[in-house]
Amino acid sequence: MNSNILDTITKLALKRMYEAKKAFSPEMMKNHALSLPTGQYEFKKLLTERNNTAQIKLICELKKASPLKGIIDPVFDYINIAKEYETAGADAVSVITEPGYYLGSIEAFRQIRKIINLPMLRKDFIVDEFQIYESKVIGADAVLIIVAITAQKEIERYLNICRKLGISAVVEVHDESELKKAVLSGADIIAVNNRNLNDFSLDMEKTGVLGALMPKSCVFIAESGFSNVMDIKTARVAGAAAVTVGEAVMTAWDRISFIKGLRTIV
């Protein structure tokens, strides 16, 4: 894997924003987003909810491809996949909209939003506030902010915009320095990604190491590499409120049975 992959994806995101703003003015997008009913932080509410049957939440991800694996699902019937996730008892759905390496799309997100009632996280490489307003317009309950590609002042600005819109911001970190930056920025939902976005190597110990450093005031999500009951038990012990399950559920022969199997212990 090219060690510059994160830089490449970020540059592509900047180029996409340049083109998007030519098609739809930033002021129009902002005004459209602000004209919509203010969100009620449904994504965060889900993560902080506690009951007797679910001490850790399952965020099931939809993605057609990845920089590491290439095409994950050639057919990618995202409408039926999303319905399966909801039927099986997923707590939330994460949809990757990055089109270059993950082959995601805004249109797919829009269509999924129309047919499921679960909280939805838009995952992309946010490089401009335009994308946050756009996320509100397409119905996202939460957006992903990646610390590795975002200056602290920008994170703070993005968080303020999310608060105005009433949507949640999931701030993603990969090491201790990024965790500190996220906390100083005022993040209240922090995701620890076990995958290194520079070379896409996986280190499952990050969940425990960074989980131990997580402030009690922050909601903790564990991301990447979770594929079985033992993985999820480990995340729960580390203090995670939720785990994101991606390729494992996307490639499962029977997605509904797979999710229900994970549900038996969470």
C-alpha cells in the first residue's frame, strides 16, 4: 500500500469540493442546511443509551470498496444491505461516500436515508465546511472528522457547525497525540481507528491503549478490524460504547445471521 494514500485521498477530496462549489454555491448549501429543522443528536443519544440487552452498540458499515481490499462487493445492493442491517438489529449505519477509493456516493446515502430509520453516520474525508452542511442536507445524523487531516482550529470550527445543525461529530484518532488534539478541540465523541490510514496496517491493540486514555466525558467508538464476538468483548472491556463493523459484515454470507450472532453477546 502506498504510504501516501491518505494524502492522495485528501487531495482528491479537495478537488471534489472545488467542483462541488462550482455546481452549488457554499452560501446556498449553508442556507439550505440551516433552514432545516435542527437535529436532536440522535446518533449521540443512541451511543449513550443504556439498557439490559445492549451494553455496546453495533454500527454496521456500507462500503463497496477500500484502498486495501479493492472491490469488496461487486454488486453492492446497498438498499437491501441497509434493510438487512436494520432487520438484524444494527443500532446505526455508517455509509462511506468517498467516491475515489471507496466507490461511495452521496446519492447512495440519500437513498438509504429514505428507507431506514436508524441513525446514519456519513463517513468521508471532510476537508471543507461545505461537506458538513451537505451532510445535514442529505439527512446525516453524524459526520466523521479525521484528526490526521484536520488542523485543531478547523476541528473546533466543524464542531461548532455541527452544534448549530444539531448533528453529532465523530472525531477519529489513531494515536495518543491525535487523541489529545481531539480532546482539546472539544470533541465529545471520539473514535479510535485501529487502522493506520497511511499504510492501512491494522493494530487491534490501539482500542485498549487509547481507550485507557479516553476521558470519561467522551463517548468512545472503536473502529476497524472487528469481525467476531471476542473482538467485540475486547472493545467492551476497553470501555467502548460502540464498535464499527465493516468488511466482516459486508462479506458475510448471511448478514442478518452474522449481526444477530454478534448481538448475542452485546
